[in-house]
Amino acid sequence: MTVFLCLAAVICGVMTWSFLEYCIHRVLGHDRRTFPNPFGSEHTRHHAEGNYFAATWKKSLVALAALALMAPLAIWAVGVLYGPLYAVAFVTMYVSYEVVHRRAHTHAGFTAYGRYLRRHHFHHHFENPRSNHGVTSPIWDVVFGTLEKPTVVHVPRKLQMRWLADPATGEVRDAHRPFYELLGKDRARATSPIEEPAPAREPDGLLSDP
């Protein structure tokens, strides 16, 4: 029975963060006019700059503050055995969310679920910011009707993820082409075209015969 209750405390901590992840992202991140808040400002910048993230020290302080707040409340509510398990599971999921979110922008997924989560997340970024608010899981998007199935994600070049394009060509890597498309011109190539040699001209300005 004790083992079952310990497992239940961990699962509750995980699901509590999962629910808050969705709510924070949807309400505080995308409804700033109704709920002005620091997270909303940071999140707007993240959408505008693509690879921008708040400083790690800020996130570390949030994790410590959450643990300091959650642990006493959980201990008071369910006791000294189950309370800490709940609080640690909650904070662990928060840290996992931060890692998963950052890696979605910096590394290509290496599992089917990782690749799906990236398409799910970048559909939110570039197709419809009112959909797909879950980052580590789509479960609450299903519950609240905000899930949209990602098809081809159209990514502006200036906001492209670091792993998406081949540096040599500036185009989407072969493995990602069925799921992503870059929008706009490659600036480096557009501003540095390969010029064809000018045809030879006769003194009178007419083109010479071949």
C-alpha cells in the first residue's frame, strides 16, 4: 500500500506540472493583455526571436522557489513521506520541461516521439499560436480542444531552428523536408550571387559572333 501511495504521489506531481505547463503557456504566455506578467513578456520575445530563452539562472531560481513553496504545502497536506515525493516530482517535471523545450530548438529529435513533439511545438510557433500549448505532452490540448495536427510547418528563415537547414546549402535537410519548409530567401545567397562572365563585345558595342 505504501509503495502504491508513493507512486501515486509521484504521478500527481508529474500531472500537476503538466497541467500548469499548459495553463501557464496558454494563459500567461498568450493572453498578456488580460494577464500582464513577466513570463508573458519573455514568451513574446521567445516567439519573436526564435532561439531566445530566459537566462538559466532565472529558471534555476524559479525551480528552487517552486520546491521551497510546494514542499511545505505538500507535507502539510499529505504528510512527510508523500509530500516531498510530490514536490520533487513536480519540480523534476518543470526542469524536464525546460530541457525538452530548449533542445527542441537546438537539436533534432532522435526518437519518433521527440520528432512529433517538435512538429507539435513548431506548429504552435509558426502556424497557429492559439493551438498546441503543451510542450512535453499534447494531453491537455486534447482535453481543452486546442490540439491541431501538424502537417508541413512553414518556418521563416530568420527564425529557423539550428538543426533544420544544411549549412552548406541553406535548405531544409533531407530528413526534415516532408515536415518543414523554409520561407523567404537565403540572405547570404541572395546578396552574393554567382555572376556569369559578361559576353565579349565588339568595339561598336554589338555582341561578338560565337
